Amino acid sequence: MTTVAKRSPELPGSYLRAAGHRFDVRKVRGDFPILRQQVRGRPLVYLDNAATSQKPQVVIDAISRYYERDNANIHRGIHFLSEHATEEYEAARRSMQAFLNAQDTTEIIFVRGATEAINLVAQTYGRTHVGAGDEVLITAMEHHSNIVPWQILCEEKGASLKVAPFNDSGELLLDEFAKLLGPRTKIVAVAHVSNALGTVNPVRRIIELAHQQNIPVLVDGAQAVPHFHVDVQALDCDFYAFSGHKVYGPTGIGVLYGKSALLDAMPPYQAGGDMISSVTFEKTIYNRLPYKFEAGTPHIAGAVGLGAAVTYMNGLGMEDIAAHEHDLLAYATEALSAIPDIRLIGTAKEKAAVLSFTLDDIHPHDIGTILDQEGIAIRTGHHCAQPVMQRFGIAATARASFALYNTREEIDALVEGIRKVRKVFA
Ligand code: C6P
């Protein structure tokens, strides 16, 4: 939860130590080689972490070590390298199981990212359970990746997409959500954290409400897992999706968690090598979980890199990461609120690491371009969440998003940059 903290003249490190945190952001920054560079003659201030986060040296090393020493195809060879690569890939799966507190490694499916995870569920669970006249329930703050797969499914099946609204602060209207649950609802799909607003949704309560009517819930955790500990058993979600590149891992790898009873009963998503246990022209028997959903050669190096990323985060401690980012968000919220003509888009009580805003009638792309000249990277646009923009009657926002390596000084630089934008357009 974000409460606006008192601004302090102290440096971030000492502030955090005074606040009782062990988190040493200066040391942490040293782990990320990309942050050492200058951009446009200025120190890089990277505040586009919701789009993708930077990678620590341990992740870069794990990937190069894999290619230098271990590269082979997995689950196929009996030779030394293949056995070794298989062990590394499966060790990464065990890390994901521990990271999410899944009951079993069979519940961890490696996919390309959150987008593929959601499409997998829509095309397998969705196609077998959603029929004509049925409903799929989402919220109005979803990323396009958690809208369009369900739209395609509903169109194909003659079902309808129901959308739970949110208020002016960007908080889901839980009563309205509950009213939309009914006997026709076949699945609920909801973001844990909104990428455009930063809202942390009450997913535990959402799941409880849906389960009271035996409706399964998919949680899009793309913007949650980088920021706080997620326990899929405590949430009791049926599916959970996230992308590796937002948790300091490589692109092209992500995770779909699914309860094994559901995954077991689902048909495969894609077909090919590794997802079968036997093939004849008459009949194919599918492989057991999780391999049934991992057709073809997977992104082995990506899984290895993601394993290293999660180990890195655990080493820092998810609670300390959350506390550090909470401080940054509170500090930035107060500092930006003090700038005239700023409108914060997304002011929910429960927020994580995202600050979306508009500035007078200055186009967000102009804000982004001027900040870029100062070496400050933010994202501008609709953030693949056009319905959120429509809800606020705007076309776009400027979005600063924080990660574990950001500092209060970087937020000061952002504030200074925004003041410059105001001057340019005065
Ligand atoms: N949001 C952003 O800048 P992929 O592209 O599959 O890794 O993640 C898709 C996705 C799904 N759900 C949420 C809540 C997301 O935020 C994203 C990705 C990025 O906000 C890129 S558009």
C-alpha cells in the first residue's frame, strides 16, 4: 500500500537503513552493467521497468555459461551435454515452483511470456469449457494480452466478454465484479497489478468470490511478480501467468502456472516434439505434465537465465525489494503531485511501482522525447491498455515505472526533467 512518505534530504541508502531496511541500492546497482552507461551525455535514468527490466550480471553470466559449456537439446540425448542441459532446464523449473510456491513442478509450464500463457489457457481450457451463450469475465484495466485472447475465444464460440468496471482512482469495483459472476461465467481473467495504473487488485477476494460459484480464475501476474512475493497456493488461483523479462530475466521466456488437475484435463496447445509419449498414424498419446504443453525445443538458455534471475531476487529478499520500491513510489507520488498541471492517472490505495500521468495538454510523446534528451527513459502511449485510456477520456499517458535498482535521486532527475518540459511548453 502506498502512503505518501515524508521527503527526506538524506540519501536513499541512509534513508532506507534508517527505515530499518537492509537493502543497499548502491550495491544493487553495481550488479547491473547497463546502468553504468551515459545516454545522450547524461547518466542513464531507466524508468521503463514495466516494459522490461534490466539484467544483472549473474543472469548474463548464466546465459553465456550455458552456451559456452552446456548447450545441447534437452529430454532427447543420452550424451553428457544433453543430460547436463536437461538438468539445468529442470532446475530452473524447480526454481519457478519455489518462486510461486506451486505444489509441484508439473504445474510449471515454460512459455514465451505472459501473452503466450494467457493464449494457451484461452485456446485449451477456454475452447473446451466455453460454449455458445457462456461468459468470460475480465476487468476494465486489463492489458490487451488479457483481453484479445478472450475476445477471439468468445467470437469463435458465440460467448460474451463481460467487463468489471473500476472507479476514478483506478480501483476495481468489487461489488460490480461480484454482480457479473453467474452460472454462465466459465472463467475469470484478471490482472494482479495493472500496467497502466499500478493498481494492485484484491485477487485473493476475487478468487474467493469466483470459487464460491466454481468458476476458475486466471491471474495475469506480469506486473506483480517483479514487485512482491506471490504464493499461488495461498491465492488459490487456478492459473497464474508471468514474463521472465520483467523479473530481470531474458526475453522470450515466461511461466504459466496451472493447478495440475486442470492442466491434466486440458488438451495440448501446440503439437510437435516432446509433447508426445507415442505417435502412430492412427493415434498419438500425449506426454505427461508439464511436457504436454511444451512442444518443440524450448528456450533452454532463457529458462536457465530466468532461474538465475529468480535466485538473484530471492538473494536480495522479496520483502526488501517491495519495501524499497514502496518507498520510491511514495516519494515519486509526492514529488510529482507537487508539479503544477500534473494529473496522476491511477491513484488507488494499493499500488505497485507504476506512476502514470499527464501534464496539462502536452502530448505524452513530447514529454517522453524531452525526458529522453535528459537521459531519462519512460514509456508514453496507451501501454497496450487502450480501454484504460478510454475510461479516463485520454489518448495516452507518460509512465514512469520503478525497479529494485532505482533511487530517489533518479526520481529527483525525473521531476527536474518534467519541470523542463513545462518550461519548453510555457
Ligand atoms: N506490458 C508494458 O509496458 P509480454 O509482452 O507477454 O511479456 O507481457 C504482456 C503483458 C501482460 N500483462 C500485463 C499486465 C503486462 O503489463 C504485459 C506487458 C508491457 O506495460 C509491454 S506492453
